[in-house]
Amino acid sequence: MIEGLLMGLAAAVTPFNLMMVVFGCIIGTLIGMLPGLGPMSIIAIMIPVAIGLGDPTAALILLSGVYYGAIFGGSTSSILLNAPGVAGTVASSFDGYPMARKGQAGKALTIAAIASFAGGTIGAILLMIFAPALSTVALLFHSAEYFALMVVGLSAIAAFAGTGQVAKALMMTLLGLMMGTVGEGALSNMPRFTFGYMELQSGFSFITLAMAMFALPEALFLVMNPARAAQGDAGKITGLRISRSEAKSIAPVIGRQSLQGFFIGVLPGAGATIASFLGYAVERNIAKGAEQEEFGKGSIKGLAAPETANNAACTGSFVPLLTLGIPGSGTTAILLGALIALNVTPGPRLMIDEPAVFWAVIISMYIGNLVLLILNLPLIPYIAKILAIPRNYLIPFILFFTMMGSYIGQNNSTELLILVGFGVVATILRFADYPLAPLLIGFILGTMLEDNFARAMQLYSGFDFLLERPMTLALLVLAALLVLLPSYRARRARKRAEGVADGD
Amino acid sequence: MALDRWIALAFIALCCVYGYAAFFTMDDSLPPILRRNPIWPSTFPKILSVLGIIVGLVVLFTPKPATGDDTPKDGVIDPSRLSDYNLIQAIALLVLMVVYALALRPLGFLGSTIGFIVLGGVILGERKLHILIPVAAIAAGSIWYLVQEVLGIFLRPWPGFLA
């Protein structure tokens, strides 16, 4: 591990890569602060830049910097404006915004920065310990297990989508998988579902899809409902210091939530949002007496908990990405797409084939957290000024950047028409409350899923691998349970609500 | 019928078309040697189309869960109040994006980008053109410089007949 760390240090601490960390963190913070633009949109917008760098290490460092920056920036707008830029920071506004109203905005931002730093750093240490162990196990996997594992991942993402949403999320996953089959398959190089269009020969571009699914609907929602971009006066921010006793009281919260957040982040489909809400709920439940009363009215513990948990979960979500090559969230799915575009395939072989990439990412996590802390604490009052950009300027620029992102990748203006078309479809899907992240994850995993499925089919000349490999079967049963259990429970709850006796 | 059911219905229709292509038309061009494989290019799509139809039917026929609160949340889009939103602006911006896509090649990057940002601002209600136009010009110029010179991706700056 020490050897790996040194290798990572050597790769990450080059002037260029350091610059990328700083640049990524700043861009992420600036854009993440804008309400409505989450890490997924920002990373999608940044991908062409990252791919343009050509070096996978630098690209991944840049993108993970953007990721942390976005989460941090999201908490800034949560605290100052009660307008979370990112779903993962909604819980931060519960106590952060009351603090800001009480004139403690500076203190709230400091606590958020320190909690994020601690969560991210502890998460990175845990990642360093668990990722190599997990990838050793993953090396024992065959294509049949990989296929089954991906099915489990996809079902878990659908299963965590929420009650009454499982079937919808599953539908979106399937739509994503179907879209992934358009173009030439790896199996036979036969064009499929292209309807004779040359443009579809290489399939849909994942950047275009990512932009159309996340950035474009968000921008359109901002146009349609100006209340979404609650704009306010960021005001003067003073009093960044926290006292010794306050530091003492949030220290155990940070410790607990780093661990909890990290492990929630590792689970596919859970991610930063669930980690932050759960962290908030747990801390409120274990707080005593007066402290519990304080929650929701500007409690420093209530702010530290979700802030720590969401950053630790962001780091945790890198574990399945780097060791299994399976993204657990929309954001890591976009990162996976970017890595594949750079000719790096994350998975258990990553640590053997490209150890420098792996360790450089971990080192850059430490550096990124440090940069965020150093850079943002003194700059917070100035950074907050970006919230004052009028939307008449902001929205055309967001739209322009989404289009640039998909145009640069392909240098083809048909791509822009596809972007607009998918963007409209995605907006309609959002109206009907369909989750879009499963679609993108399905799209990205689709090719890999089919490749592994095909390999297993060829090795066992048919569907026999389902029965001959017990682990595959177990994983597939697990996947089925994940999908069926929530719908079964929802059904029972509904029956009970209707007053109909349960059949079982 | 609620919007999500219509979407489920459309999805089922899509699966039927997709499944038809996978089951009946795709294998025609498969060379005989590949037919001896246990897996064909159409195998995976076939499975997907069947699963898709099943899931689509589940969504279509699942009764809506009774949600307790009908209070509109702040900043959340409610489809039933669609007419209250700035729908015209959103559609105008989408049309502008299509125009941008079509104009990018013939007009060149700088012209079409400045046009897009200025017209986008105007659609959203910005009237201070003396600020909007310089901002758009500076932004378009610097992005062109970044993409072309720093990233090394070719973008034709001027209209086709000038270059």
C-alpha cells in the first residue's frame, strides 16, 4: 500500500495535475453553487475538457475535483439561500439556512467546509483500505459473475429509487439498456437498430445523453419556474470562526457520519443524498434533550452531520467504480463513461494494469479536500457573489455549454439535434416523475452487461452458466429479491390502507 | 390517464417495435457461420424487449400510491399547473437551440454563438443589449480560443464563405 501511495503521490503531485485539482475544485464550487445544476450536470459539461486532456490520470483528477467542488458548492447555496444546488445537500439546508438567518452564515460555511473536509478525508482513507481488498475478491469473478453483478447493481439502483418508483426506475433502466444496443455491437460488428442512419452507427454518444438527461431539463426547469432559482442577496458574510467547545461537540458527529456515509456510499444506488438524510436523522435521534430541540433551528450538529455524510458517501461511491467497474450513482456512471472514452477500463484489473491511475485518484482526493478547505474558507464571501448572476445571462450560457459539450465530442451538428430531442424527452419524463439516473447507468452498463453475458453464453454454450455457477445464480436471485421486495411491501401497505385483508 | 401512464404506454409500444426488429428482421443478415453461436446479436435485445413489455405493463396497471400531501413544494414543477409556467420561453429556447445546431456550420462558431447567447437573453426578457452583446462576444471569443488553441479541437470561427 505504501508503494502504491508513493506511486500515486508521484503521479498526482506534478504541477499540471495539481493545477487540475485546483481548477476542478474551483469550477465545481462555482457551478455547484448555482441552484439546479448538480454534480452530474457539471461533470457532464466538463467531460469534453477532461477527455481533451488525453491523460486519464489528469482527467480523473480533474473530474473528481469537480465532483467534490460541486458537492461543496451545493452546500453553500443551501446554507445561504435555502436553495440546494445538489440533492445531496438538501439536508444541509435544514440547519444551515436557519443559522444563516440568525446571522451565523460565516460560521455555518466554516462548519460545512470542515465537515466536508473531514468526511472526504476519512472516506479516502477507508477507500484506500477497502478498495484493494475488494478488488482481490473481484479478480476471482468470471464473466458470468460479472454479468450477474451488473444485474444486481442495476436492480439495486432501481430498488433504492423509493416506494412506488421501483417499476418506473426499472423501466428507465431497461430503456437505457435498449439505447445502449443501438449501433455496432461488440459481438459481431453488425449494426443494430440504426435504421440505416450513418450517424447511429457508433451508437448514441454518452456525453450527449448525459447532457440531455440532466443539464438540459434542469436548465429548462429554471426557465419555466423562476422560483426554482431562488435568487437573493448573499449579503455580507462575517464571523467565520468557530469556538473550541463547538468544535468539540461536532467532532463525534463527524467521526460517526464519515463511517456511516462512506458505507452508504459504497452501496449501489444509495449515494450522497440518502447518506446525508440518514446522517441527519441518526444524529437527531441520538442527540439528547436541548440539543435535539435545536435540530432544524440552526444546530451545528445538524449541519455537520449531512455535510460529513455526503462527502464521505461521494468517496465511498468510488469503491464499486474503481474495483468492480460498476458505477453506483449517476455521477460515477458519468465518470465511468469518461474513463472508457480515455481507454481506461475500471475494474479489478485497474489496480494491476494501471496502478498509477488508481493511486493518483486517491491522492488527489486528499489534495482536493485540502484545496477545497484552503481555497474556499477565505474565498467564500467572494464565491457567494456568483449567486447574483442574473438568470437572463445564466440560462443561455448553461444551454450553450451543454451544446458545446456534446458538439466538441463528435464535431457533428446532428449531435445537437439529438441532444435537443432527448432533452425534450427527458424533460417530459421528469414531469412524470421518472428517475433519469437509472437510464444513464443502464445505457453505460448496457454494453458491458451484454459483453459479459455473451462471453458467459459462449463459454457454456447456452444458458447453462446460470445453473453451473452457484455464485451467478445467487447474485441473480438477490437481484430479483431487490426488485420484488419493495413492490411486495408496497402492495401489502396498499392493501392494508384499503382495508382489504391480506391474503398471506 | 396520468402522464406517467401515457409514457408507460409509449414505452410498451417502443418495446414492441424494438422486439419486432429483434425477433423478426435482425437475424436475416446474419452470416451462417454466426448462426452456430449460442448467442446472436439479437439475443440480448430479445430479452430486453420481453422484460420491457412486462415492466411497462406493471407501471401501466399499478394503482397510484395514495400520497398524503398535495401541497406544492417550492421550486418543484407540477405538471398539472403547466400553463402557469413560462412554457413559451422554454419552447422558444429549444427552437433557438435547433436553429443554433443548423447555423453552426454555415454561420461559423463566433457568429452563431454570439447570436445564440444574445437571442437567448432577449427571449428571457433581457433588454440591456449594450451589456448583453459585449458579454456574449467576449465569452464566445474566449471559448473559441480555449477549444481551438488550448484543447486543439477545430471549430470554424467565421462563416464558410470567408474562410
